Amino acid sequence: LDSSFLNRLTLWWFNAIPVLGSRKALEVNDLYQLNEGSTSAYLVPKWESFWQPAMRSQCDHHVSMTLILMMRRISDNDENYETNTALIFLT
């Protein structure tokens, strides 16, 4: 898809698709060919390479905060349960 900056900004390149779709059922061949860098085959692996580490980091942070809050709550009630609670969350 080659178009000027202004056309990309205002999506003028897209106008032909809804017009054609109002006249007939669209088929795959009616759509524009994507540049390789815009295809899902290219973008999904890139997305996953950022998404998975972010999710692991968030999950680790959530478990750590839960552990800290739970340990504090139990230690406020009874010192004996603090160690047992830590073992439950870590296993």
C-alpha cells in the first residue's frame, strides 16, 4: 500500500473499500495487499516477544505483593502463622 502521508493520516485510501462493499459482498481479493511488516505473521511474534515478559513481570509482582500483604496481616494476628503462610504461597 503506497500512499502519501496526508492520505494515510485521513484514511482516504480506505474509502474505496466501503463503497465497493455497499455494492457487493467483499472478497479477500477486494482488499489491499499489506506490506510484509503489517501482516499478522510478522507482527504477532514481535508482540509476543514483548507481551510474555511483561505478563511474567506483572504476575511476579502480583504474587510478591499478595505474599507481603498476607504475611503482614497474619503476623498482626499471630506470629506463629507467618512462616506457614509464606510456604503456602511459595509452593
